[in-house]
Amino acid sequence: MPLTFTLDPAITPALRDGILDLWTEVSNAGGAVGFVPPVSREDVRPELVKHFVGMAEGRHRLLVGRDETGTPAATAFFAFNTHRLQTHWVWLYTVMVHPRHQGQGYGRDLLAAAADAARTFDGIEAIRLGCRGGHGLEHFYASCGYKEVGRVPGAIRVAPGDDRDDITMLLPLG
């Protein structure tokens, strides 16, 4: 069953808790979303609060994909640039699909919904995202139309002796 996507949903306690659970479960399944497992909901909560503050300040927007039960199954956050020479593109970050839904095409659906949403933002011509090397994510994003435009070798340290590349991908919206 396809996900139902909503841009800028009302942040209810149920949605907040659903995203918190999603982020925790994705992280603990090894997802490259800012943490190294194991993490608890309390580890993730301060980062989610930062995202919500950015939304309240108008710097960020949220795209949520809900499954047939209405539970958040996928998310992506947009961050707008404040530098006057970079306002024509937006960052996409904390891109997640719940582990139980992976392999069903929901990641592609999420990225397509994100591109559709970004096309509605005034003056936005492209989406940039960063991904952690070592997972093959750059190949997945490339299969969705993104191009690798930068790589910093060893820029992400997930553990002592385990450094990963920081990869920047770009999707022109034109």
C-alpha cells in the first residue's frame, strides 16, 4: 500500500512521538541519520526538537509519509539557505524510511514527493543532500536522479578507526 505524503503537517503529540520512534528505529537499524546505534528516544529527542524549532522559525519544512495506519513511515526535512547567493537551492536531510517498509519502493516515493514539494517553493531550482559513505546510499540517490557533486574522504567518524566519506548529491529540479 502506498504512503500518503503531507508537507508541513500539524505537529501533534502523536506525530512528534511517531517521528521520534521512526528516527530511533532507523538509527538502531543502522540508518545513516545522524546517530550510531544504539540510541534511545531520549538521545534522539533533542535533535528532533532542533528540527521543530527550525520549522517554527520558517527555516525548515517537513515532509511526512504515513502508512495505512496513519503512522509516520518516512520523513524528510527541508532546510532553506540564508546566504543570499545560495537561496536558489534547498537542503534535504534526515531522510528516513522505517526499516519495516524498506525494499517496497517507499524511499523512491519519498524522494519523488520531496522533489514535487520543492518545486512548489519560490525560487528553488535544486535539492542538495548529504549522505554517509559506506552504505551505498550514493548509488540509491543516483538511481533517483541525484548526481554526486562532492566528496570529502573520511569526514564522518562513526567510531574510532571507522571514518566514512561525506558525499554531497544534487538534484536539479528544472
